[in-house]
Amino acid sequence: MDTPIIFWILFNCFVLMMLALDLGVFHRKNHEVSIKEAISWTIVWIMIAMIFNLIIYFWEGQDHALEFLTGYLVEKALSVDNIFVFIMIFAYFQIPAKYQHKILFWGILGALILRAIFIFAGIALIEKFHFTIYIFGGLLIYTGYKMFFHNNAKIEPEKNPVTRLFRKFIPVTSELHSGSFFIKQNGKKFATPLFLVLILIETSDIIFAVDSIPAILAITQDQFIVYTSNVFAIMGLRSLYFALAGVIHRFWLLSYGLAFVLIFVGVKMLIVDIYKIPIEYSLIFIAAIITTSILLSMKISQKTPVNL
């Protein structure tokens, strides 16, 4: 659908308002986010997304509403993999819980900007060079295959080329310094481990965007639907992280479920010119796979513990 510019402006104003309320009102001071608070905010973000979905339903009809819902579900499910990575990074650098929200806030703000760039670039590529849809489809199938067979890979931040390059230009302190990203000592500027963690969070999101953006482009290439479903999934990521951080290891089969989802949407992209799978069938399949993997995870004990 050709979305009027006023709707883009209103939506982004809403996002900026929510971010301002988050940082300026609800989380002005560093504090450890309780499970109760995290669950409450997770429910709030899901409800806001569903209200927005209802608006799309009355505004543009059932098909666009189903596209938003399916895209939101895929992005939300894939964001769980981000949470696994966040847990490993925070554990590696021993970041206290009271500072994690601040890092995730700025990390997600950066992610919103990066996702917008990836979304518009991806849609432009498909519109101008249709064959790229097959490249995206193949990439998703390959990623799903890798996820299925290598879902317990360890993260090694010190080997990350981005952090190694950063350390060459700006020295990093060994202490956290009360949650600051930068400090000055003897007239020299130093970064703290918090900023190094923020860089890793942003880097990991770029990597995940390579998977998640093609995944939602397999569902719809409507810019407004793709963008808004991504934004709602990302905006609720922080609260979801704090809600699941202590129990996420129990959902050990979810990575396998997500692998099947990526393979499915990859195949959907590859056969789009031969047969277009109805959006309602895609929604049912994706929801069934995710739900089944979660339920089986809770029922079947994991033999090999996840390395966190």
C-alpha cells in the first residue's frame, strides 16, 4: 500500500515519544529491572502492537493486517536469538543488572536506525533487481541450516574484529565507573566496558538483521508494514530480555524451531514466482512451529546445557 507521509511522521513521533518516556521518566536512574516490571512492559508492548494491528485491519483490510501480524511474530521470535547473545555478552563482561537497561536502550535505538536502512535498501533491491529475492531466499535457507546444526556456538567478544579495532583507537578501562560510557583520566578520554558491550550489541543486531529483514520481506514488501512490525518487535525486546533472562535456557528447542521458520520463509521466497503461499497459511505454520518448539522445550529435558 502507498502509505501517506503523514502516517510515517505520526508513527515515528509515537516511537520517539515512547523512547523519551522510557529513558526520561520510567528509567531515569540505573536500577535492576524486576521480572514483574519486565513482564508488565512486555505485555504493554504486545498490546500496543495488537492495537496497531487492529488499526491496519480497519484501515487497509485483512490481508495487510495478517501481513503485519505474521511479520511481527517472525521478528519477535527471531529476537529471542538476540536475547541469547545479550545474556552471553553481559555474562562475559560481568555487567551488573542495573546497567543492562541503559545499554539495551541505546543499543535498540541504534538498531531502529540500522533496521530502517536495511529495510528500505532490501525493498529497493527487490523492486529494481527481482532476482535478489532468490539470493535472500537462499541466504535464509543457509542460515536456517547453520542455526539447526550450530545453535550452541560460543560467543568470544575479545576476538570480535570491531571491538579489536575500537581498542586500537580508544583505550578501555577495566572498571565500569558508575555506568558511564566514557570517562576522562589525566586529560585522556577512556571508554568503559559498558560502551564496548554497546558496540557488541549493535554488531550482533547487524548480523541478526541480515537474517530477519529477508525473512519479513518473504512475507510482504510493503515498506510501512515491514518497518512498523520490525519497530514493535525491537521496542519490546528490552522488556522481553529482562522477563526471559532467567528462564530462557529452558526454551532450548526454540532455536531449532526458528531454523525451520527461516528455511520455510526462504523456500517461500524461492518459489514466489511459481506459487505464492497464502499469508494465512504462513501465519498458521510459523505460529505452530514456534509454539510447538516452546512446549516441547518445557516438556523435554536438555541433555547438553547451553553455554552462557
